Amino acid sequence: MAIQRATIKGRISSVIETRSVFTADVEPIGGDTSQVLWEAYLTNIIVPLQPLLSVVWTAYEYEITIPAAGHWEPFAVESFVVGGAASGDALPNAVAAVLIGKASGLRHVGRKFFSPLAESQTVGNSFVSGAASALATALAAYLTVETGIGGGTLTPGVVDSTGNFHAFVGGFVSSIVGSIRRRKPGIGI
């Protein structure tokens, strides 16, 4: 097994770069490559969220990285063209749907933020009822082991500060919208 990260790279209105980083323990066997397993896993998460995301967001690729000597080195870059499907006004870019994955141990939590949300999918600070079902489906995909047709597996989780991998054992999603803290203003990552 090998710890890997996949980063979905996207754009909001063709201007603001977005990044969503996923970590997993990947075992590519029986013809299931890392790329095949990541593609299935990421698709299972994004597809249920598409009706909640504004059409102004589009992903264009994902990059797989592997740990080497204390940092993450590129392993592969794959095309990944998906986008939001909700028309109408988008909420501000920092307003997001949040998926929380919990692994065993203290402070072993993975958070995924997805934006820009369509205004039509919220009322006040909460999601509409149909959106809650989509979020639950995406959360299940985020937490669940992906098994390929050849028997390869992708086990999602988090890596702690010492480099140890912790698989998800549960998680939750809130019916209240979240907020992304931007680290690089104007860049979106």
C-alpha cells in the first residue's frame, strides 16, 4: 500500500483557482492503477455535488502526489473535466458545503470545502432539503473505501504530522453552510 494525495484543480469564472486535496492509502492491483482508483473515487464525490455548485465552477484536472523525503512529489496528472450544474446566482466564493471525515485518534479530521454554491440551494444559512440528500451521498463517497474491478483499493483518510496514515471511521455533514478560510487572497487556495 502507498499513501497518495490527489488534488482537484478547478477555476471559478475562469479566473480564481481552486484546489481540493484528498489523501488515501492506495493499493493498485489486478489492473487497477492509482489513476483508475482516484478517478472513480473523486467522481463519486463530485457528481452528487454538481447540482449544488454554480455553473461558474469547473475542474480541469487532478494531480496525484506521493510522499518523498518529507514532501509531496508529483506522480501523475490526469484530465478531470467536471463542473457545477446549478444556474442562477452563486453565493460568495468563501461560502461552501463542508464534508467532515473523522479518523481514529485525537485531531485526525479531514475537511473538504466545495464552492461556489448556487444561491438557489440555500435558504438563509441552511441548505434546502434536497441539498441535504446530495451532501449525504457525497459524504458517504468521501468516507468509503473505493474498490476497483481488479481488486485494487483506495482507502480515504488523513496523514498526521509524523507521516502516519489514519483511515476514516466516520464523519458528518452540516445542514448549515460553511466558510472557507483563504490562505492566498485572490488565488482561492
